[in-house]
Amino acid sequence: MIQTIRGTRDILPADIPLWQRVEEAAREAFRRYGYSEIRTPIIEKTELFTRGVGEATDIVHKEMYTFTDRNEESITLRPEATASVVRAYIQHRLYANRAPGEVTKLYYIGPMFRRERPQAGRYRQFYQIGGEVIGASDDPMIEAEVIEMLDWFLISLGIEDSQLLVNSVGDSHERGPYLEKLRESIAAVLDRLCNDCRHRYETNALRVFDCKFENCQEIIAGLPTITDAIGAESRAHFEQFKSHLDARCIAYTVNPRMVRGLDYYSRTAFEIIGGHLGAQNTLVGGGRYDGLAETIGGPPTKGFGFAFGLDRMVMSMPEAEAARVRERARPDVFLVHLGEAARNHAAFIARKLRAAGLAAGMDFTDRKMKKAMALASESGARFALIIGDNEIAAGVYALKNLETGEQQSLDVEAIIEKLKR
């Protein structure tokens, strides 16, 4: 039997309501804060990611799904969406006719692809939701507003045990002296670091901070941090960002060793971590990426954005919220018919119930009463509507509450009113 590829999975109907709830909450957050949806291709030219994300990153170095098409062009399944969104922003000149300082707010929902080691909440085809604020402004109030939106989003899902971590990684032109000092410090302990850290040391020493191995973390804790080395402008920007968070009463912790995993980040970087996901506890990550547009051939552009995986967000929903979502997804009623005439009549009644906005299911096979009622219970419906020859003649039908066993005889309009109530 052919099965799923390692690191991928089917999201089955029983779990779909939870995924839809996360998407629904995200769309509502984006609506409230003025974002428009954008959908980009899942395949892009490989150069978009090697130039935009950075060849030294783990994503480009060892995780991308890349192939050569029939025209001998290198194509990659998108490993992340920020580079694609910025590419679309440039290609379609979404910045045209914008007032000075005006920004474009975009969001996306869709699959990404990375050949990582499968683990809890991490798959090789995974689904992300993200938002980008792109334009001519790098006002730190933009960053605080994004955090405020995410705070509302998480609370709306009942996730109230998260923690916001922030840092500033400065501008690229500020990092030269710091990177020299960092490389000297790493060189002294290089033989104690993992192979990935040694590769990062050769290509981009700042990426060493991304290592998740516990042995490396103990060594990394003693390395100099970029927070102490950023310039006056970046420091002022970071202080303003924090003051905007304070004004919104949003709690945060400065983590001077957080740099995020992509080369395009500058100045503000942030993560929101969850309380019960173990080592892989990052719920949301993002930051500022001024200069990304220029890297991929566009005009000078500022940008700030974030992304989160739906898998981890679903896993982080409290049990009470998940139970409420599953309850809401149950069918309203299942029609039980007794005989051929009743089956045809049930189809007519089901159509009326659905037209009234109710979720109505029915079986298409003629069954005995006991088996038909068992099927109604298995459907998850709250009520069974029993239709036989007597009910058709009288124009009233037996509506049975499948949880309490209570049963009433009602006409269609009364049934609709009761089910809606």
C-alpha cells in the first residue's frame, strides 16, 4: 500500500475544525488591523531564497526541496513566504501611488516545505500563517502594533501562557566589529561545538546562536551578544519599540542571544514561546527585514513581519477551547427515515433545514430503526429527526435529543426554530 512520504501527514476530518478555528481567528485579527490576503506560488526560482533568505542559513544550506525543471531552471518549493511576498510586492509595484510613509499590510496562509528531521509539531510539508508590513516606514510603532495584534489573536484562542522575547540584531553595517569579536570567541571553543555550528562559524557566525543542541547552548551562553554592540540608531529604535510595548501593557523579556534563523533580519527580532510544547516551544517568530527588497532586486524598502505554524498553534490550544470548537462543529440534526416514501420525504426536509442554515445529515440506505438511530448517534449530531409514514401524514416529526433522550413532535418551522435556538 502506498503511504504518505516521511515527514508529511494527512490532516483528518476530526482535526480540521481546530485548524479552521486558528485560521478563522487569524483572519479576524488581520481584518481588524487592516491586512489584505495575498497568495503566492508554492514554487519559486531558487535564487529568490539563496539571495533573500541567505545561503548560510540552515534552510538554504540543507533543508530546501530544489530541482531542475525541463528548461534547466532551478526551482524550489518555498521554504518560507516572506521572500515570496516581498517579491510579489516588487513585481506588481504594490508600492506605486502610496503616500509618503504609507505601508502595505499583507497576510498569507499556506503550505511550506523543508526537509527537516520530523519531530513533534514539525513536518516536511507544514502550514504557516504570516503577516508582512512593507513600505517606506520603519517606525517602531509598526512593530508594537504587530505584537498587539498577535496578543489579541493568541488570547482569542485561549492561549494565555505565552511569553514574548525581544532583541535587536542591529543593522548589517553595524555588525562588522562585533562579528570579528564573535568569531574570535567561537574559535576558542570550536572543537566543542557540533558540526552545524562549525559550518555556521565558517559562513555566518551569528547563526551559531540558532543551535538547539543542549551541549552547544551551554557554550553559546558564554559568547558575546550583539545587543551590547548595536549602534546608537538601532539602540534608539529598540528603546522606542519597547516603550510602545510598555504603553500597550504588553509584557516582554529581552533575550540578547536571540537572532532568528534568517539572514534578512535587522534591528528588532522577536519570538513568542508557549508554555507546554517542550523544546520546540516557539509559537510565533519574526522581525524587521529592511534591505530584503534590495537583495532580491527591488527598490529600497522597509519591512516587518512574522509567521507561525498551524501545527504548533493547534497543539497549543487549551483543551477547553478545543472541546468548544469540536462541539460547535457537530451536525445539528440527523434524519432517520423508515421506508422508501420516508426517505424521499427526508431528502425534502433536509433541504429545507439546510436552506435555513442548519447542518443536516441523512443516510441513503433503508435500515431498521435501531440501526438507523445508532448511525444518527455515530454522526455526532445533537438531534435525530425521525420520519415515517405517520409523521408524513400528520406533518409533524419526532425530534429526539440524542444526549438527553428527550423527544418532541414538531412541525418543520418549529424544528428549525428549536435547532437554531
